Amino acid sequence: MPVFDFFHWDKDRGYTLAETGAILQVTVGIPPALEQFCLKSGVPIPAPVAGYALIDTGASASAVHEQVFADFGVQPIDHIPMSTPHTKDKFSFVYPAKIQFPGLNLVGDGTYRVVGCELKWTTFDNKEIIMLMGRDLLKYFLMVYNGVQSDVTLSY
Amino acid sequence: MPLEKELAFFEAKKSELLKTHAGKFALIHEEEFVDAFDTAENAYDAGVAKFGKAAFLVKKISDEPEVYRNQAFVLGLMNARI
């Protein structure tokens, strides 16, 4: 059971977990099936986008900045409602994506369903958040959020 | 809107699909039900093999619609919009 530790610290600010939230590196790419299709068709494969995922236990599913898919030329595969009172009658598109977490040594070739949203923002040290890691992925992990030590531990 | 035809077709055929393929993922292109698959990933792979980069729908055949819930968005805690 590999264990990965993410210490949130900055040389000027000290502990930063409370400020940034629990974040880890992520890359978002086009699904493997689409990669194969592009290869066979002689179409260039767009490079994966690297950024950070914010661990979000309040989210039922993972979400990715929607512009990423527009840039990839990846079409949505579903359209689902949101349940919140403030967003009544709103829907979001669902996209297929290859999600990899380099810091977790997770480089599988699966296709994930993620919700598209307007998400991109940066932390104080210019780390770009491009994804919310929701409970659909967190269900595979043991997580320890150590607010006192500004540290998050993930294991699977 | 993308997938408009496919979503309308799915809604029209939903009760029929529930009887035969409940719990599976439907692959729908325009107004054609292609097949049902055990996983969304299998349905997507089949969709790409058949339709390439064109739009197609991969929808869970269920009485309970898949809903995206995010408490941080509800509470306004997060600087993001859907």
C-alpha cells in the first residue's frame, strides 16, 4: 500500500495548506481511445495539460476546467444536472479524459468521466488549479488531512 | 447545443431501454441507439471506434439521473462557476 505525502509549505509564508487547500499535481489528456484514433488518422495528438488538482470532498464527481477540452477538440459525452439550490435548472457537460497524478505514481491508461466547469485559478505561488478531485476518485484512497502540520497523506 | 439530438432520443427511448439494459451505459449517435455497455469507458471506446471525433452520447441507463453535487459551489466557498 504505497503512501504519498504532500507537505504544503512556502519559504516566505510557512504552512500553506489552509490557504491553498489540499492540492497535488495532475495532467489531463485526451482519452487513450481517441489517442489511438488520432494516430491512425494522422491527426496530431494534443499534449496533456499539466496543473494542479484541488482535493474536494464536497464534490460528488471530479471536474476539469472546460476550456481544456475545447482546446483538445474533445466533444462532451453527456449532459447532467446540478443539484444545488443556487444553480437550479443548470446542467453541465461531461467529458472523457485521461487523468494522471504524477505525484502518486498513477499513470494508468483509463478513461474517466469528468464534469466540465469554469474553474481555472491560481494559488499565491502561481500554481494553476485545473481540476477538482471529487469523491468519484477519492473513494479509491485513504486520506489524512493534517491541518496542524500542513500536510496531506494519500494512500491506495 | 452539443448532444441535443442524442439527449432527446435517449429521453424518448428511456423507458424502453430501462426494461432491457438497466444499469448499463448506452451509446447513442444522433437518433441511433448503437448498443449498451457494462462501463462508460467501454461505451466511449466503441463510440470512438465507430464515430471517431464526432459527437456521441454515453449515458447511464437508470431511473436515477446522474447528478453533479458540489457543496462548495452551493455555499459560495469556491471561486468557480459551472
